[in-house]
Amino acid sequence: MKTQRVQWTLMVLVLLLSQLSLWTPSFAQGRPDIVWMRGGHAGSVNSVAFSPDGQYLASGSWDGTIKLWRVSDGALVRDYDQETGTGVLSVQFSPNGRFLGYGRADATVVLARNPFCREGDVNGDGCVDDADLLAVLFAFGQSGAGLPEDVNSDGIVDDADLLMVLFNFGSGC
Ligand SMILES: [Ca+2]
Ligand SMILES: [Ca+2]
């Protein structure tokens, strides 16, 4: 009888301990899951920002460059060093991805047309191809602000946008 009670007590204790280990908060398990880390800047990195489609990460640095990295594999896609002064302190894309805003170390705010955006690359995959052409065709006639298919940003998807895709067809592919 006494042995049975001890066994039950042990079983309850084991059960409680296993539950306690399940309830341990995940932040106590160590370092976060790093997807990738890359070097490449010649100065400290002051700011990073995801592109609106989530496919790219821009980084601004004291070295006076903004770099664009592909989120999926961490590949460096492009460098930008125009009008970046002596250093870039902050970087941010506009919600529609058409513009890039950044703050310089010389107390200047810059808004530029997104230098990483290829004219006519509607889906933002870096290549102007039939997918972009189809996107414009399917959205043909739509109007409104911030439509990705509105390549020339005039508020309507029409033949002008179609021509811009056609003129840049094959770019970046
Ligand atoms: Ca594309
Ligand atoms: Ca348009």
C-alpha cells in the first residue's frame, strides 16, 4: 500500500516536472534564430528596412552607401551611393515601394525615387518579364493611388503603363 502511494507520488511529480519544462518561456532558450548575417559595409550599419513586398532588406551605413539584400538568401543585390553624403543614418521605403527616404549624417533628409526599382518591374522580382506584362493587362483600366500596376504613377493603369513594361522588357532578367 505504501509502495503504491510512493509510486503515485513519483508519477505526479514526474508529470508536474514535464509540464514545467513545457511551460518554460521560449525567450529563455538562448539566441534568436538567425536566418543570415552579412558583412559588406565599410562602416557601422545604422538602419535597415524591408521593402514593401518583403523580398528585400535595405541597409544604410556610415560608409555612405545603402545596400539592398535579398531576404531569401542574403545575396547582395545592389549598392546605392548617390547623394548619401558622409553617412546614412536611417532608411525607409514608401508603402508602395516607389520611393526611398533616408536620413544623412549631415542633417539632411532625402526622398529619392526608389533606385532599386526597375522601371516596369510590377511584381518587384528584379526582372521585367511576361509576369509584369500580364499583371498590367489584368489590372488594365483600374484607377487609384498606389497600384503596383500603375507603372508611371498617374493614378490609372492604361496603355502608357503597358508601353513602359514593353520598353523595359527583359531588363534585369
Ligand atoms: Ca517582374
Ligand atoms: Ca499609369
